[in-house]
Amino acid sequence: MCRLLAYLGSPIQPDKLIYEPEHSLYIQSYSPKETVTTSVNADGVGVGWYDFQKQTEPFIYKNILPIWSDINLPHLSRYIESECFLAYIRSATPGQGASWSNCQPFSDRHFLFTHNGFIENFRSTLYQPIRSHIKDTVYRNIEGTTDSEHIFALFLNELAAVDGNWEEALQATLKTLFKLAEPYGVKVLANIVISDGNRLIASRFAIGSAPPSLYWLQNAPSFPNSVIIASEPLFPGHWNPCPESSMIIVGEDFKIEDIVDLNSSET
């Protein structure tokens, strides 16, 4: 099971969370504490970050090597300074190859997207229904074969339908996944983080199973004026487990705006 983290707050170097904490993303690559389906995350690493002084679209670094074999990211993550970044280590779902096009985070215009989870038997179940559901302009931009990128495509498709309201678009994406998965009776695990560089929205959601672990932490002593979202706590502190079937919204003021109960919103 992949592991992810997201940061929104005062500018920091990403290595402060990727490498330095006692249970950093780096440590989680070979010694995760809360995964169920795998014991290592060795199929790639990715970081996406924003620097609005340079451009509004995010910058992305990806590698198909395990993070412990990546000799460039430690230097890059100390060089970058950003108010918002998403980082990810991958454990590839069987049948979904370790290729550059399958590495996260995915991006479109000013959006960054990461997904931790899977669609059970994706190629023989929801692969075609998702492709049939999305419009052609979104379909043509799919480069890889993963369920994750297809969920992102579904989000972009829903985004156009709600005039760019991406809170509504994520809820609609999860609702559509539920409708598409129901006839097949398959499990869908959909912990998702999306950002435009100013806000973060994350879901902890699953169909037919318990969702993967997900936590949030606001204004940690070492990271004041910030919110961190992570698959597992990175260091000791008052980490809050995200409720199952919920969506957490982090605003431009680096504070939790809302935690939405997706069951009550009829997702």
C-alpha cells in the first residue's frame, strides 16, 4: 500500500518531512506501520511542489527507483522551498507496471493529485466503465495504465461539470466510483489528496473495505502555521486520524476549514 504526505503552510524545504522525521516518508518506504497489503513501498517516488514566483503550474520530480536508491531527491528536496508540496512513495498494484507514466503525483494545469489505494481487478472491472464515462478531451490525456490516473481523469471530468468547484468535483468522483463499482462488487480504496497550491482537499474513502490510514496535524511546534496530511504520523504529536468516509478541506490560511462526512452528503 502506497504512502503519501501533503504540506500547506509557511515555506519549508520538503526534506524536513520526507527525510528528517523519525518516521519520515523515507522510513515508511521500507518500514511502514499501518499498511495491510504490503511491507515495502519500492516502486517509485514522486514530489510535486509550487513556487508561484516562477509559475502557477506545479513542478514535479519522479523516479521509478525506490526512494532509498534515489541519489538526487535528497539534494533536490533540500534545495526547494515551498508553501505547498505533495510527496508519494509507490507500491505498485500487481499488473500495473513500474513506469514513468504510472508514477505519481499526476498533474493537470495547476492541480496536483495523489491517490493511495486501488480498484480491485481494475483492468477487468472499472477500466472500461471509467473510460466510457469521461469525455474525450480528458480521455486523450491519460498516459499510463493505473487505476490512480483513471480516478484523476474522473475527477477532471467531474470538475468540468461543476464549473471548477473542486470540492464538489471530488465528492462527485467518489459518488461515480461507487455507482460504477456496485455492479462488479469490487473493493475500491480511495485516499486522495488534491491541491492547487493554495488549498488542499483530501479524502479517506473506501467501498467494500476499510480505507487506508490517513492523518492530519495542524500547527505542530516544529511546523507552525501549517497543516500536514500523511498516511502515517511522521513524528510524535497530536495527529488526528481522518474519519472513515470523510473529506478534509484545508484553506488558504493554512487551517482546517471543514471535515465533510461523505455518508451524510450521500456520496
